[in-house]
Amino acid sequence: MTLDLPNIIGLIGSAIMIVAYAYSNVVKAMDFVLFNALNLVGAALLIASLTVHFNLASMMLEIIWSFIALIGLIKALKARASA
């Protein structure tokens, strides 16, 4: 394995998703906009990496993860706007 740009982008995406997961486990009142935005950005970076170093299972996981995060982000933004 080489530490090329796609791998660096994928590692950054993974790190962002780990931060989101850790955040969700340590805060008392979670900011769902932040949580879902972090997950969406992390998944998008992993998808970008996977377009170069393709793995079907990982690509499907990240596409679904992105879709869930996008739905959560929209829902959280709507809830914030109506509050």
C-alpha cells in the first residue's frame, strides 16, 4: 500500500467519522446537525478515495452511510429551523 492522495483522503474521512462516533458517545446533548454533517463529510471523503482504490463492499457501505447522514442532516436542520 502506498500513502497516495486517495489514501490520505480516505484516512481523513475515516478520522472524521471516528470523531463523530466519539462525539456521540461523550456529549450529554448531541447536536444532530454536527453529528450528521461530520458523518456525511467523512463518508464523502471515503467515497472519493474508493473511486481510485475501489472495493464494492466499502463503496456500498459509504453510499448508504451518506444517504442516512443526509436524511439525518435535513431532519436536524428542519428541526433547528422550527425551534
